[in-house]
Amino acid sequence: MTTKRILFAGIIMMLSIGFISCKQQAQSIKRKHFFSNDWKFQLGSIDDAQSVDMDHSNWRALDLPHDWSIEGQIDQSNPTSNDGGYFPAGIGWYRKAFDVPSEWKDMKTAIYFEGVYMNAEVFINGKSLGVHPYGYTSFKHDLTPFLQFGKENLIAVKVDNSIQKNCRWYSGSGIYRHVWLQVTDPVHLDSWDIAITSPVATEEQALVNIKSKIHNETKLKKKALIKISIKDKSNQVVTSTKKNIQLLPDAVVDFEQEINIEHPLLWSPDVPDLYTADISVESEGIVLDQLSETFGIRTISFSAEKGFLLNGKPTILNGGCVHHDNGCLGAAAYDRAEEKKVELLKEAGFNAVRTSHNPPSEAFLSACDKLGLLVIDEVFDGWRTAKAPQAPMDYSLHFDKWWKKDIEAMVLRDRNHPSIIMWSIGNEIIERKSPEAVETARMLATHVRKIDQTRPVTSAMTSWGEGWKIFDPLMAEHDVCGYNYMLHMAKSDHQRVPSRVIFSTESYPRDAFYYYNLINNNSFILGDFVWTAMDYLGESGIGGYYYPDEHADEHYRSDRYPWHGAYCGDIDITGWRKPISHYRSMLYNDNEKLYMAIKEPNPENGKIKVTAWGIWPTWESWTWPGMEGKEIQVEVYSKYESVNLYLNNKLIQNLPTSKEQEFKAVFTLPYSPGELKAVGVNDGKEVESTVLKTAKKASQMKLTADREVLHANGQDLSFVTIEICDEDGNLVPYAENELSFSIEGEGEIIAVANANMKDTDPYVGHTRKAWKGRAMVVVKTKHKSGAINLTANSTGLLKSELNLQSQ
């Protein structure tokens, strides 16, 4: 070989090695970095807290998500007042030092916040990147120009929730959702730019449309190869495709591809099958970026003639409204807490949820996709006019400047979730009678449709005695019209406007059968979303009931302290399904056909008073000391023709429970301890039974974890229910023992709770009183594998232990 050939071969080899090295480096840099761990926090307004030179070594160390309001004392003097649940608010600072590798110098680095409540000002190395006012939408900042590569850098976040009241419910305070670092090549994708739809979807074939944008933030023209691989739920590739495109310098290029999938798995609440699209960008053989986006294949349509069709099948929406909080965890959006919420909703028989009145966490929507729950995604509560006096400093202050950005933050972020079937642009808008409201609705709806035309636009409307027909022009700007507490107007509205598609965006819990019957007899009514599916913090006293010696009033009329939350949910904040939950599920589903509970008797000194959103206090209990020989009412919900009621094996009565009786029977009998049994009867034959037994003296505690094997990631949770029982294991429903908890091993107690919305003891601690015989503890894992031992103690009860495993 000649000298020239040897030299040329050497150069080629060196270039090849360099090319391989560059390729490996581009592929080795992680795109998405979990940034929620190892923060420092300090409550209060602090001068120069954004400064790199500030010493924060004495600040509190914590992992996100974090809500400082839930850690504080519930107090009547707190400015959040009745609507905010009397929790503290204020100003807080977060700081995090982190190393930036030298190899990131030629990359693009951004910080992404899933949610910060509120007025979040972000600083990088002392430089302000701006303020994001709205606490419920995600946002990100480009850090690249301000980073020091190969050195330590500092992120500081000022969170200002001091201006009260800015919300009509519990908001929480702080960085309450996850934070991420995003590191990409200058040629890259963005998850918010990816739109995946299935315009054609049958059991035989689906047409999947994928649109995206490719960002070229270089000064060079580039040739790029876009590869798409579609995987099913088993992670098997079902189809793939690729396409060459040209990227101009400093430009964003639109990309679109249609892909056929044979015999697709259609997504629905009953069978929530999902697919994943892996999308990559290559140039000169180097993978510059890759994103994976989960989606579902399904079709939706809405009409007055056929109602709501999912994959061509008529589907009635049995829905519930939910706020964003996680009960005793406050606003902290742990992935497991968000998933748990969806599990509870599914177990309660709901097939749909309305995110009232703001976009939920990403983890919540992912759980809805995975577990099968339809979603109405709502962007904000109001528009330009404040909902005074409940929240004079609410979103109206930011509407004109931020409405467009916040709508985009919701729709762009969430549009690939198959669970989402509607976009909601507001709720009970105060200015709804004005002509300007029609213009605003048109403006908002037009912008939503500009981004996503596959789902209808709706909002929730009510009249509150201000007339109803005058809202026709406003309703005409919507694809589907949401009625809050006004569904009794649906029939006459249909006669006046036959094309209008209607559904109940809010209803009183007590109207369950009336709404069910109305929906089933009118195809132009899609369904009902009860207020609410779950109890929540704030709006203190809504759904409450009062004893004769208590001052009874609605939550919006007067101060309700010590109430600090809502009791209108089908499910309480410990996850227990109230009797109304079983009744509602029985109306819409066939998996539950018999349920029995006891209406709490009136005290001797007067009658119990129930508020508008309330249900008479009714309990799964045949333990009523002091009621011996006195009349008591037994409610039985049944999908059978009739029900036999037995007390201590003696037949008391048979009552019909058909649709004419609203699938309900009420038996009145003198109370006598023992065993109460209800039996469903069809064609004269007893088919199914349910039993309640009188409890003896409380003697023990039963601890039950929803999950016993957890992930050692510092984020996973186990929700542990404590039941106070007698020697036979029967729940003692009047037990209100003071409980204390201790924990050893690789876990920590992050919350304690009962379902009593008048108990103002802190949710963060190691003690809690039981209520109606129940309490709850939430255990969070640490960052190491190992055993977790939880112990519960209470005077007069046997000690109880529970073993969990973190791995």
C-alpha cells in the first residue's frame, strides 16, 4: 500500500471514529430529566432569594410535588376563608442547584413545570425568565442562553399565592406538580407539537393521522429522515413508516403522515387499549431526537338525533365533577394519588369526569387513558368578570393577556389523550347575559378549534333565576351545551332549538333518578355530571348536614367554619363510597344490584337539616345504641323486582323496587340489635342478599393497604385504611378514637385523614381521630429498597401493624 493510500485510509478511519463518536454522543444524552427531587424551600417573602450567592443550606430540603398550604393549620382567620378551606397561603421560595455537563453546550435546555400555584417567577442563575400567573397550566422556559456549562447552576422559583381570594375552592400553594429538564439537539421535536388522530376507526381498519413540527434552530439547511413506529399495548410494532424532509435554517417545518393499522384495538372505557407512536428525527445517519407519544384509536360523534356515539355505539355519560386536590395530600399531584383518584371513580361506576374548573395533571389524564375514563377538560372558571365576592382576585385579572396562552397550554398538551371527548371554555360565566359574552365565547371556541377540530367545544351555563332563553345566542357558539342544574329546561329547549345537543354539567346529588330518567328518555341529552364525584377541600360546607343545635346555612351565604371542605361527593376523601354512590352506580350499571344502608335518625331535640347539595346522612350500619325500640328507616337500593327485609331471621316486609319505585325501598321498623338482611327477589325467588350486623365494643384496629409492594423512587404511595372493629371484625361506626402512628424502614408518613370535614386537626402529622370508625394514613417511599413497618396505637385498642415492601 502506498504512503498516500495509508494516509487517506487513516483520515477516513479518524473521520469514521469521529462520526460514530458524535452519533453516540447525540444518542447518549438523555432527553427528559426528572427534576422534582432535591429542592430547597423557604416560606415567606425573602429579599434576593434568586441570587446565586444566597446560602440556602438552612432551608428545608424536600422533593416535589409540594403544597405548603396543606401543611399549615386550618384557621378561621386565614385569608383563603370559606372558599379556600381556611388554609394558609402566602409566598414561598424554591431553589435547586444542579450541574450542567459540558456536552450540553451545543444542545437546547429547557425547564418544564407541570403546575405551580401561582404567579410563578422562575430565575436561572439570578436572571428572571418571567412570571406565569395561572396556577393550573403547564409552562416552560428556555435556559440555554443563561447556563454555565461544566459548572453548577441555580434555579430559583418565587411562588406568590398571597393575594386572596383568587379561587373559589382549595388551590394549594407551591410547585405542586412535577418539574422536568428537557435537553434536545437544536434539531428537535416538541411533544406539544405532535397531534395524533384517528379519523377512520373500525374493528377492521384504522387510519391514524400524525402531525408534528420539526424545529431546526441552526443556521444550516438540513436533510432529515422522519421515522415513525407504532407499537401496541404489548410493545409489539404493528406498523412503521419513514419520510424524508428538508429543514431550512432557523425554521419550523410541518410534518404529516397517515398510517393504516389493520384490525386495530379500539379504545373505550370498557377496553382502554392504547398505542405508542415512536417518532424520531435523523440527519446524516445521526438520531437527533426521538419522542414517544401514547394515543388511542377511537371515534366520537355528537348529535341531537343519536346522542353521544363512541366508536359508533350509543354511550350515556354517567359522570362526576372533580376538583384537582387529593384530599389529605392537598394539591400535591403524586402520580399514584392521581391514578388512585381515577381508580376510585371507576370503582364507583362513573365512566366520565369533568375537570372542574381547570386542566388536571398529566398523570391524571394518563390514568384516565390507561384505566378508561372519559374526560371533559376545562380551561378556567370564568372570563373577564370576577366571581365576587367569592374570588375577587381570580382569573379575570389575567384573562385578556393570558387566555390564548392558557387555552393553548391545555389543548396542545392534552389533545393526544383518547380519554378527552370535549373541551370546556368556562363555567357559569358571570357576564353571560351581555352581548360581549357571545363574542368572547366565539373567540375562545374558534381558537380551540384552530388547534383541534376532533372534539366539540362546550361550557357550563346556568341562570340562577336570571332567565334562560336569553342565553340562546351564547349557547349557539358551542358545539355541545352544558347545563348546570337546569336540565329540567332541556325538553322545552329541544322544541325551540331541535339541533341543540345538551348534557348536564352539574347536578344536585339528590336528583340522581330524575336525571337518569330524563337522559334515558331523550337522545338529545348526553348524560349527567353530578356535583361532585368526590369530596374536596374548600367550598366549605357545601353538601353539609346540620344537627338541631348547629347553625345551618348554605356555603355561599355565610362563614361555615369549622367546615373546611365539601361533603357533596359520592366518595369521601378517604375513598369510602357513600350510599348515594352505590345508588347512582346501580342506575347506570349492571354490576351492582343490591345495597342497604340506614338513615340516621333525628335527635330528640329536633330535626337534621340538609343543604341543597346534601344527602340525608345514611350509613352502612346496624349499630344504633340508645335507639332500641324506636323506629328507624332502612334504605335498600335494588335492581330486583322486590326486596325482602329480615331482622334476626324474621321477615319484616317485602317491598317492590322496580323503576316505578326508582329502584329504592324504605322500610320503617323498631330498632333491635342483631342481624339485618336484605334479599333481592325475582319471580318470587330470593336471588342475592346483603347483611349488616350490630357491632360490639371496639377492641382492635384493622389496617388495609391499597398496595403492599411499592417502588423505591421517593414518589410511590400506599393508602392505608384504618377501621376500628369489635372482636368479631365488625366496624364500630361510632368510634372516634385518637390514633397515633409510627413508621420504620424505607417509608414515611406524609398525610393522615378522616372524612369529617369539620375536624380541623392537621393533615400532616402522626396522629388523627377516627370518624365513623375510619381513618386513613398515606405512606410514601424513600429512595432505597427495603421493608416498611407501619404501627397504629390507640388507648383501649390492640396495637396493629402493617408490613409494606419498597423495591
